[in-house]
Amino acid sequence: MWCGQVQLFRIRELFAAEALQSDPKFLKREAWELPVSFLADLSAKTHEAGMEFSCTPFYLEAVEEMFPHVDFYKIASYELLWEDLLIECARTKKPVVLSTGMADLPEVERACAVPA
């Protein structure tokens, strides 16, 4: 399966307030945030190319924001322990891909066992 994949995050939610206060360079990363309004066009272009479109949510509201546009959700490996995010994605009934690069086997097993 070929796919286009992007990430939806908000720097002020991704980093702890203490980190943002201690190092202002983190706030410069707000320029990296993908506007939600771009998702429809990204999805359409990806589908036109014959691929599926996916997005990685990094805040709970992102799951709903991307719902009309994605074919599946991708969970970052360091978010595998965030059960609320896994449940929110599962509630959509769309496929969920779990990235496992930074996870150990017990973390992967725990994520797979989260009730849908």
C-alpha cells in the first residue's frame, strides 16, 4: 500500500510548558504546524495519485479534525502509551497503524490490548 502521511500537532500541546519557557527555540517550531485547512487538499492530491492518505494525531481533537480526510490513522511510537488517543482513533472505525520504532514489546502489546 502506498500512502501520503503527514502529522497534525500543536507545539504548545506537544511540549511541556516548562520546556517552552526554558528554551524559546521550541516556540519557533510553531511555524512547522500543519494548518487543518490543508488536510482536504492534501487528501485529494494523495487520492488523485492513487494512494491512501494518513495523518498522525498529536492532540485528541486532531482525530476528529482529520476524520473526513484520512483513510487511516497512524500513531507515533512514543504515543503508544496514550490510551485516550488510541481509543479516540478506534472509535472512528477507521484502520489504525501503530508505529513501534521507539516502543518495546510490552508497550506494543499494551497498545494492541486497548479496548476499541
